[in-house]
Amino acid sequence: HQVKMLRLSHGLGVNPARRTFITVFTGFAIGFTGTYLILEHSPFFPEFHNNPKWFQAVDRLGDPHSHADMAGLPPLKGEVSLHSPHEDFHKDEDLVARRLAQEVRVLCWIMTSPANHQTKAKHVLATWGKRCNTLLFMSSANDSSLPVVILNVLESHELLWAKTKAAFTYVYEHHSRDYDWVLNADDDTYVIMENLRYLLYNYNSSDPLYFGCRFKPYVKQGYMSGGAGYVLSKEAVSRLVSKAIPDKTKCRPGAYGAEDVELGVCLENVGVVAMDSRESI
């Protein structure tokens, strides 16, 4: 009977490998649960508490192509402090960038409005806007802290087409000698100018070209997303202002219309070729 009991006990025993797995799994479960409870309730880790403000802000964001969700968020306060190019540690780091800036001159005009001067536009001026050869803010009211061009237009999202035509006309009539390329961007856009110039370096600004994030609907050759920004060559700007805008058969008259689509139609009608600045995958 003693031998039979020993055999029975051995047969009911748990496999050693399985016992090890259960022990390790139980240890991990207890460890993760304990860590979560400590972080959740500890006063030393407030960023892990339920519903932190920055999670709530992110949760409010919806369609990435819409600006409406950003309207209620507070603006960035203070000024951005940049490294000086004269610091010994950064000396001559921008030699290639400076050479490109001389050979590929880009005029940047920023679509803005009086309500955004101190909440958005000033941050463009303090950061990437400094790297444009010429920087202009297209608005309807003056601001001594910004290089504003006052356009005789009403401020409304539905009237951006009128503002776009007025802005390009102003640039062509007053700054035609100051640029090889013209960039149009919103006041909440960030552009790495060095990369943009590197892209444009191998193209001739005397050719009728424009670059951006190309969408295919509505225009046969496609059009560039206005939210992402787009770049026109010197020749493209010339054709737009001198040939397309004055001709009602080539360019939509009036103030209303989707500005990026309408611009694509105008440029296609005067032979400007739509390129795509996105990298191939």
C-alpha cells in the first residue's frame, strides 16, 4: 500500500516546467498591478492620475485636417529662445543652409488674421519664419510687432479665395525681384526651410511649377492642400497673376471658393505643372 500511495502522489504532481510558468506569470501580474496602483494613487506621480488636463486636450482633437478643434486650446505663452549662430558650440554649423538660402530664395507669405497675431503668427516670426528670405503676414489690420501686409479683404474662412488672390497679386507687384519661389502657409504651419530649399535646389524657378501635398479630386492634374502649404515658382506666380486671375475663363472670379482647389484650377489653366513634395515610399 505504501508503494501504491507513492506512485499515486507522483502521478498527481504538477509538471516542473508548468509550475515555473505559472509562478513567473503570477509574479508579473502582481508586479504590474502593484505598479499601476502605486502610480495611480501616489501624489508623487500626478501625470498618471485619471483624466489629466493634457489627456483631455488631446481627446478634444478630431479630424487632423480641421482647425476648429484647436480654437479652444490656450495659446503658447512666452517667447521662444533660440541658440545664437555665434555661439562657439554652433559656429559654422549652418554653412550649407546659408549657401542654399543665397541660391534658393524663398519668399514666405503667411495667411493670418488680427485674432491670431499674438497667439500664432508671432511664433512663426520667432521660429522658422526667420529662415525665409522674405517674410510677410497677410492680414487685415496692422501690428507693429509683425511685418504685416494689410489686404482690403474681409476676414472669413469662406472668403479665403479672395485673400489668396490679393496676397499673390501683392507679392508679384511689390516683391518680384526678391524671390525665386513663393511659399504660402497658414499661421499654424511649421516649415523646415532647409529641407524645402534642398527639395527645390534641383528645379528651375523659371519653369512653371508648384509643389505641395497633391490631392487628385476636382482638378485633372491634382491640386495642393492649402492646410499643408504649397510653393510656386517665380514663373508660376507670374502666370497666376498676369494671365489666370484677370481671365474669368481661367480663374474663378469673386471672393468665394475653396482656395486650394481654385488655385489648382487656375494654375492648370495656364500651364503650371503640379508636382508632389512628399517622399516616395
